[in-house]
Amino acid sequence: MIARDLRVTVWSVERWRRAWREGGSAALESKGPQSPPRLGERQFAQLERELEKGPLAHGWEDQRWTLARIKTVIGCRFHVSYTVQGVWKLLRRGGWSCQQPVRRAIERDDGAVEVWKKQVWPQVKA
């Protein structure tokens, strides 16, 4: 039942029970990743320098980094394959976080936004 609910093998549940009996909750704490990272510290520092150059330096016209773009840079620069989720984990381990652009779009019309919020949104919401 537990194995099915957690979508793991019965063997894993038994291993956790044994660890709990022998070491309590401390024995169940994460020991960190089981495999060494594909990019070492020096390579990660190089990646950060590449990201600081911006997407334009790597062939993208707009100034936004996406995980897919960073994945491409890693593949081209270091010949290492990551999944998009793996890139996110790599960046989080390196202290990066999800960011939103600091500036608003030049085309933004704050007056039109306010009118929409006051007049159109109540009708759409209803």
C-alpha cells in the first residue's frame, strides 16, 4: 500500500523501515545527490560568465534566458547533456533563482490597463 501510494518498490519501503528502526528520523534525511555533478565548480563558473554575456552573445535576439537556452549553451560549450529540469536543479544548487525582467515593456499602456481592470474584468469575471 505504501509502496504503491509513493510509487516506489516494496524493497525501498523495507529499506526505509530498517533505516528508521536503526537510526530514527536522522537516518531518513537526504544524503544529497548520489552522483557527482556533470559540471564541476570551474565549469559552473565558466557557465556563469557565459550567462553574464547575455543571450544576444549566444545568438538570441531578445534578452531573456530560458532553461532551454541555457541547456543549449551547456551542450555547445561543455559537451554535456542536461534535461531542462536538470538545468533548473543545477542553477538552484549554484544559488540562482527564477527572475522576472526589471523593466516593463515600452509598449505598456498603464491607463489602458487600469481601464481594463475597472471596466472589462468585472464583466469577464461575472
